[in-house]
Amino acid sequence: MTSISAAIPSFIILIMFLACFFSVPRIPILTNRIYIRILICDLATSALNILSSDAHYSFPKYGVPLTYALNTAFFLLLLLRSYLFFAYSASLVNLNHYNSKQSAWVLRIPIIISYVMVLSSPFTGACFSITGKGFVKGRFMYILFACIFFYIAVSLLAIVIHKSNLNGKREFLSAIAFNILIFAGGIYVLFNQRSLIIDSFCLMALMLIYIAFENPDFYIEKRTGLFNSSALSDYIQEMRYKKQFLIFSFVIKNYQDVREIYGVNNMDSGIRLIGQYLKSTYPEITFFYFKEGRFISVASADTDANTLCDELIERFTKPWIAKETELYLTIAFAKLTPETEIKSVDLTISSVITALNRAAKAEDGICAVVCENDIREYVKEIYVKKVLEITVEENLVEVFLQPIVETRNLRVIGAEALARIRDREGKFISPGDFIPIAEKNGCINTLGEQILDKTCKFIKENSLDSIGLSWINVNLSPMQFFVTDIANSYDEIIKRNGLDFNIIHLEITEEAMVSQSLLMKQMDSMQKKGFQFVLDDYGTGYSNLTRLQKCPFINIKIDMGLVWSYCKEPNLLLPSMITSFKSMGFSVTAEGIETKEMAEAMINLGCDYLQGNFFSRPMPMPEFTRAFAMFA
Ligand code: C2E
Ligand code: MG
Ligand code: MG
């Protein structure tokens, strides 16, 4: 009897657990469906285990036929539960998708044989019989254990063989662990008389599965209540093998800017409102929230994307009423049609994101269709990432130099160090392609240090005077300011190479101005070490004169876009800008000088320095030394 009363608390825990699980949304994928089936089956098995054990202990209270019925039902459910655990393991490693129907049936043979044995037991006594003493094990009872252990063994094998389909070591170990728990329960029962302890082991296994795989935090985006990007991956992964589908997506245009304008909290509540609206208006479509204002849905192939676009445009003409403000947002769309065949889930999602980015730059209301180019762009990104990884690991980055000319005497006075990387065939990849990736994956910090170090070595090995240079500008990515001890690491590089600080000028772009406090703090600590700063690409970011005045720049580089548009059609903006900078004490460099006329125009506006292909393209260091040694 003790064993029965011990089983009741775990039975109650299971009911509570089931209620919790049903109260949160679940992605409609096989793994989740099997998990629910295990929960229900486990509940029924535990109930029948308690009842049949009670029938055994208080025999003949229940009578022989009912005791037979309870035991038969219990063993059938016990076998079904172990089969479902196996099915869960198989679905975790995506085995179901590759398996043929034949092999699926072969794997069902053990449970079918066991079912026949159990169902025939009342007549043959094969697995058990009910005698005058109550429940008695039959000669073939061990076949049932063999069946349970068979499914555990196959599960473990599948997990080990296909572990690459699991997300990392944690998932792998959890998948092994829950199978070992079921195994331990089976072994315990095998060597002990009738026991309810197996249910406690299964409950532990179910909890472990919940913690490791079914936890809603893994796939629900907190702000929107919609499913997140990893849920999207799992869902597409499964849909790919099942049926054709349409991916329909939209993005809030200029998401980062509107987030700045409305504030983070308001924007978050706006995103939540959009999530709720999508859920209630389109219950038949599963929407996912994919970071930075992107909503992606996987809908049935016959969904009318144009109508969806129209309806959403209509809704977005009205504001979203957040707590403190009304948010006016505009959106752009992209879709991936069912005919587009894409090889992997990552590629599918990334192509949609690329198409969304494209749509965000296009006219309002246009729905971009994922095309070959979007797919190619992602493949290129993966390739650049790989090259970048090797380059940083083996310190292969090359530094090119582009001269900066003094307008006073048209002589080279400085240079800008520009990073170059090459793929295995020696083909250059442009900084425009690899710097954003390096910024995204964090390797910009090591890369930045390697570039600075190589520039310092160049200065150490070549007397700058001999090539007529007074300083070299090195670009510093805004992302590098997130590294708290950048001042120390940069300081260490300069000192290690035995250089003076005034020989290196650090160029930072206007983007860095977004986080003014961080910028000021980092610039301040670097300035204390002796570094000098140049503001790069002025005219492309957010800065204004008040902000500028607070930062210790020695020079402002006007973005080539501003220079080009002035040279095409002179305006009042650039001259007044240059005058203001000069009156504030900054020297001014004009970038992107491509012709003699452009150089003259910028000299006339009072620029102090010029840089551009008219003077020279960026060149490898040895070439630069050869070219400029003769002019020095
Ligand atoms: P930037 O710092 O504004 O560098 C100037 C860019 O303009 C260089 O492109 C240069 O080759 C190009 N350029 C110079 N003169 C002309 C011209 O007359 N016409 C045209 N069309 N282009 C000209 P590059 O080397 O492709 O670099 C692009 C950007 O990548 C740089 O813009 C900078 O933001 C970033 N970058 C390059 N090297 C580094 C680096 O070492 N670290 C970091 N963080 N960023 C870098
Ligand atoms: Mg620059
Ligand atoms: Mg620039």
C-alpha cells in the first residue's frame, strides 16, 4: 500500500504540469504534439498503475475480470508510453522526416508483438495471469521489458548518430539523460516486485524534457507573445517535409530610427499591440516575431498575400496606441512563394530577411518576392564570414594606405589605413562587405587591434618623414566602443611599437554619436592616454553642431556624398558647414575627390585636406612607400 500512496503525489504533480503546459501557446510541430501525447498517456498509465496495483494488493476486492481488464490496459499503455518516448527522441533529431514508411513499420514490430502478448494473456497467461493469489507474472513478461529497453536503445542510438540535429551539448546531454531516466525506472521494476516507481522516473523524464526542450521561454518572444525566431526555424524545418507553404512577412520601416524617436518602452508596447492584433485578426496564420520590427508568418500555399498586404497597410494608417504615445508606423512586405525551393532553413529565413531589407528601402506598399539574388546575398554573407574568421584567426588582414593631401601646398601629409581581406583564391573582399559582418559577430575588436598593430609596425619600420607623412588615420568602428578597456588595449599597442600617440589619429563615424554618453566616456579615457580623434563621413549620421562641440575632434571629414552632390550642383549648405566647422576650430577634410575640378572646388571652400582617387587609390604598404618616398 505504501507504494500506492507514494504514487499519488507524482500523479497530482503530473496533472498540474499538464494544466500548465496547456495554458501556454505551443508551436504546432511534431515534437510538441508527441510531448502532449506522452503527457496524456503518462497520466492514464499512472492512473491504471495505481488502480491495477490496488487491485493486486487488495485482491479479490475488484474481482478477476476487472483485475484482468485493469492490468491489460495498464500494460498496453505502459508499452505505448515507451514507444512515444522513442518517437519523441526520434522527432528531436528530425529522424521522422527522413524515415521511410517501411522502416517506421519495422520499428513498430516490437510493440505490435508485445501488444499481441498482452492481449492474449487473459487466455494464455503469457505475460501475466490472475490466479487465486491475485496478479502472477507470466513466462513471457520479460518480452515487455525487452520491448521497453529496445525503444530506449534505439532512441539513444538515434540521438548519438544524429546529434548534429540537436542544438549543442546541452540538448544532446538532456536527450541522453531523459532516456537514461526511463531506463533506470525500467531496470528498477525489472529487479523488484510490482512497483509504481517507474512512473516517478517517467515523470522526472517528462520534467527534464520540459526544461530542456519544451520550455515556452525558448520559443515565445516575451514582448509580443508571438513565437520567436527559433520557433520559426523549427516550424519551417518541419513544414519543408510536409507541404507547400507561403512565407509572408513585413517589417516596420526605419525600425531603429522610430525606436529612437518614440523610445524603447513605447516601441516595445507597440510591438506587443501589433502581435496581439495579428493573433486576433489572423488566427489561422502562425506569426513569428523576428527581431528589429520583423514579423514573419508561415501560411498555407493558397493564402492571398496581396489581400493581406492591403489589410495590413489599411491598419497601419491608424496609430498604435501605446501607454504614453500614439505610434505611427509604416511597413514593407516580402514573401517567399511556395515554388521557390531553398536548400536549408537558415537560407530560407535569411533570404526572407534580405528581401524584407530590400522592400524597406523601396516604395511603400510593395511586396518584395524572394529572388535568386536574396539567396545569393546570404550565401555570400556566409562565405565572407568564413574568410573573415580565418583572416582574424591567422592575422592575415592587409592594410592599404590612401594618401591625404594638404590643400596649402598640395603635398601628401597623412594617409588613411584601410583594411583589406582576401579569400582563398586571393580575391579581395571589400570592407563594405566584411566590416558590418565583423561588427555583428564581434570579431571587429580583434580585427581592429590587428589593423592598428600593422599600421604601427609600418610606421616603426619606415620613417614617416621619409615618405612625407605626419600621421596616419586608423578607422575605429563604433562597435569597438562597447569594449570597456579599449583605451588600455590600444594604448598597449602604441607603446609596444614605441610610437608617439600623435602619429595615429582615430577615425570614428557618426553612428558612434548615437550613444553620446558611451562615446564621451570612451573618447575621454582614450584622449587621456594621448589619442586624437577625427570625425569620419560627416553628413551620413545624426550629429549636430552642439553634439560636435562636446567631442574632442581635431578634424572633420566630409562624406563623399556631400562633396559629390556639391560638385554636381553647388549649394549653400556645404560652404556654410565648412565655415562653421572652421570657426569652431576644426580642420576639414573632403573625401572622395575624383577629379581636378572637385579638388579645386573644395580648396575654394576652404578645406584643409583632400582625399580621393584623384590623388591615389588606397595601395598596399610597400607600394605606398615606393610611390611616396620620391615625393617626400
Ligand atoms: P571610410 O573610412 O570613409 O574610407 C574611405 C573609403 O572611401 C574607402 O573605401 C576608400 O577606398 C574610398 N574612397 C576614397 N577615395 C575615393 C574616391 O575618390 N572615390 C570613391 N568612390 N571612393 C573613394 P573602402 O576602403 O572600401 O572602405 C570603406 C569603408 O569601410 C571605410 O570608409 C570605413 O568605414 C570602413 N573601413 C575600411 N577599413 C576599415 C578598418 O580598418 N576599420 C574599420 N572599422 N572600418 C574600416
Ligand atoms: Mg575612414
Ligand atoms: Mg570616410
